[in-house]
Amino acid sequence: MNERSRRGSTVRGSADAIIPPLTVVVVLLLVWQGAVSLFAPSEFLVPAPLAVARAMGESRNALLAAAWMTGSSAAIGFLIAAFIGVTLGSMLAASRFLMRGLYPIATLLQMVPLVAIAPLLVVWCGYGVRTTIASAVIVSVFPVLAATLDGMRSTDPGLVELFAINRASRVQRWWKLELPWAIPSIVTGLRISAGLSVIGAIVGEFVGAFAGDQSPVGILIVSAIRENRTDLVFAAVSVAAMVGFALFGMVSLVGWMLLRRWHASAA
């Protein structure tokens, strides 16, 4: 396959991936606008898409600042969660005792609702960005931990035996065999955590963020509800979704690069 054919197939593949969801979004917006025009509900209950777009235009500066505040907190929390998840997952995979002792506790903590923990985060971390980041970490760390543990535990026993025959150290086996073997699972966990980090950040903002000129998305939503600005609430939620999609897209791109390299080395 020549370079032109390869580029053409890449463009067609990108179009096949983008066009279907974009078409569905456009159809849903048209149905939403048509239903609002037909049934004419109160704008306080269900604003029309055009009203939401108008609110986004009028409050674009506040929404952009909110997106930056929430996105940066979610990204930092996600990176911390990724580091903690891979590290703890590697430790649990290396020790059966630690896995039996700590993994059930980690699973139990994951089942505790974040809204019940968030006030404690304010007590421990204070109001501001630290609580938001801590909230994002708590929500997004478990999928990475679980994916890392499952990926490393699925390492080919034959390769583990080969490393043992060649007297590889525990660190060498982890770095050169178990961690690369777990990359597909880790990437899946990271994709899940990318979306969860935005959710965790916004929940943390509900209880621990400051209002002002640089208000994050969570505070913007609360303020809009108090002002009966449902259109602005929808606009802020849309911005939060865009932040989540952006973070998910960046993680998916990095994951695609890692998986491409993994498949090339495995071939």
C-alpha cells in the first residue's frame, strides 16, 4: 500500500468514526427543538436548544473560565489517580497477601457514595482546588487499579517461567514483561477514569469550590439553578460534557499510540 492509499484509508476511517455519532447528535437536537416548539413547555423546565445556545453565547467568558478550572482539576486528579492506580495495582499483583488484604478494602471504598465523602474532603483539604482534585482522584483511581491488577495477573505463565529461568529480578519482570503485557487493560481503565475524573471534580466543586469571576462548572451550575436560569444550567452541563470528551479523547489518543506500539512489538 502506497502513502496516498494509506492516507486515504486513514481519512475514511476517521470519517466513519466521526459521522455516525455526529449525525445522532444533530438528529437528537432537531427532535428536541421540534418537541419544545410543538408542546411549548415552560422554559424553566425544558429550554430549547436555541435558548441553550444563546445562553452559551451570552455567558461564553464565564463558561470558558469554568471549563478551564474544572478541566485542569479533573486532569490533575486523573494523572494522580493513574499513578496511584498503576502503582497499587502492580503492588497487589506482586503480593498475594496484599491482594487479599487490600483489594477488598479498595472495592468497599469504591462503593461509598462520593457525595457522602465530599464534606469530609472539605474538612481535610479545605475549600478550593485541593478538594476538587481529591474528589477526582477518589472517583477515578479504582478502575485503573483494577485494570492494572487484572492485566498483570493475566500475564502468560510461560513467559513468567522463561524470565525465572533467566534469573530476571522482580523489577525486571515487572518492567519488561508484566507492565507491557497489561497495557491493553490499563488503557481501558484509563479511558473509564478519564470520564469519571470530570464527574468527581464537579461533585467536589459542589461542596468545596469558591464562587467568583473564575467559578468552576459546579459552582456555575449551582448559581444558575438559584437564579432559575435553566438554559444556563444546560449550557454548563454541555460544557462539562465537552471537557469530559476532550479528556477522554486525549487519553484515547495516548492509549491508541501505546496499543499500536504494543501490537507492533507483539507481532
